[in-house]
Amino acid sequence: MGDEATDFDGFFAREIAPWLEEEEQQRRVLAAKVARRWWVTGGVTALICVLMLGFLKISLVFFIFVAAAGFVIGGMLGYPLFVWSDTFNETLAQRVFGHFGYQYQAKLPYAFLEQFERLGILPSFTRHDLSDQVQGRLDNVDFCIGEALLHRRSKNKKSDTETVVFHGLLARVDVAKPFESRTLIVADRGSVRHFVEGIFGNDCHVQLEDPRFEAVFDVTSSDQIEARYLLTPAFMERMLALKARVDGSLCAAFDRGHLWLAVDGGRDYFPKYSMWADARDPDQARKLVRDIELISDMIRLLKLGGETHV
């Protein structure tokens, strides 16, 4: 993607840098106003708390209530800066993704996550945060990608803990090669096969000819013959290359005309500017470009744009 990256430098200088300059001026004005309001609110809250504890002998509970109220009011006073930050980051992403021919929305609908839940290639979770929906077409392949942060809460007699069980990308990629069955490709983790077979009943383990692939992935399918038709030696090589490229856990499924991918990279993708950082900093935009390059590399590595390519 070297030529595209070079072209982005020109695009950034022409269209992004002047806009960032304008946004930085607006950010500074808002940040200064919010900072002044927070100083005043914090000072007043601290004075009230000191008076209550030192002279009025108010209970500690009421003291905590007043302090919390001060924080809430401070958050409300900072609302204009929060709104600016959300709008700025979404507009920047739309412009940068648009340069590469993709469409960006800040929110990813839950219906997209539901498809992965139905397939059973994600760990169970109790809370979800979804963001960054990217849609586009590359090498004759339509795709949709979003970011998911999934938590699972566990309780016992002594504690209530919440653990991150997935933090990465979810992707739906069109497959030109026709198929009717459901084939799951999951990280080879002991009881995964039994878990998947328990969900889908008749799905069975698929024995493949590539020992390197089978050392990384466990494959189950509702149709053994069609699974081998989809998982050609060339495609298995590309899946191994994709796993190396994404630098994280990778699971996938062929179902309903699409390839569904779950990439657990353990990090945020499509980074956002901090409302307290200089909006003119080009490094943040370049981090965004690196994750866009990851999307393009994923689609190109899979080569799903023709019936003979799988």
C-alpha cells in the first residue's frame, strides 16, 4: 500500500492539515473555557466540603455526596468540549476513510454483533461496546468491519469481577464462490470442538491435509465435502498469512454467502484524538492510516473476489 500511503501525504497536506488548524483553534477556546469552569467548580466544592467538615460537623456521607455533585456539575460544564471531540473524531475518520474509498460511521449496530453470536465464534459475554463501522469494496469484494469490546462478569460469594474476553475487529466479507453449508474455523483450544458441535448438533470435525493449519485452527462443518471445497490448500495458506498479519487470535466462519472474521488483537483500532492533545498532530492520523492498511491487507490476503480464488 506504499503508493496509497504516499498519495495520502498529499491529501493530508491539501485537505486535512488546514482543517486541523481550524479545529485546533476551536479546541483551544473550548478547552480554556472548560478549564476555567472546572477550576471555579472545584474551588467552590472544596470550600463547601472544608466548611462542612470543619465547622458544620456534617456527616462523611453528606460530604461524599457534595463532592460527587461537584464532579457531576464539572462534567456537565465540560459537555461542549466532549461534543466537539466526538464530532471532530468522527469527521476526521470519515474524511480519511473516504480518501481510501471506504464509508465510516462511529457506531456499529448490535445486529452486526448478533451474527457472530449466532455462529458461536465469540466467547460468551455480559456487556458490549461497539464502534467504528467501516464499509467498502476492494478487489471486487464487499465488506463491513467494526470494532467490539466484550466483557464477561462473574460473581462469587466474595467478589464481582468483570473481565475483557474480546477486544478487536469483527468483519463480514462477501464470498464469490458459491456454498450452502456452514463451516467454522476457530482457534484450536481443547474443548472448542465440543462446544461448537453442541451448538450446531450435526456439525462435525473436518480432517484437513495441512498439519500447520490444523495446529492453529479447528474446523467443523455441516458438510464435510463442501468444507474441503472451501478450504483449499491455497486458502489455508492465506488464512495462516492473515493470522500472522493481524497479530492476534483469529476465528472465522463461512455462512450465508459470507466469510465472518473475528480478530482479537487485544487493543483499540482506529485511534481517536484526545480532546486535550493538539489536533494538528499528524501522528494520530497516521495511526489511523495504519489500521486502514490492515483492513486492506486483510481483504487482499483472502482473495475472495472470484469463484476460483478460494
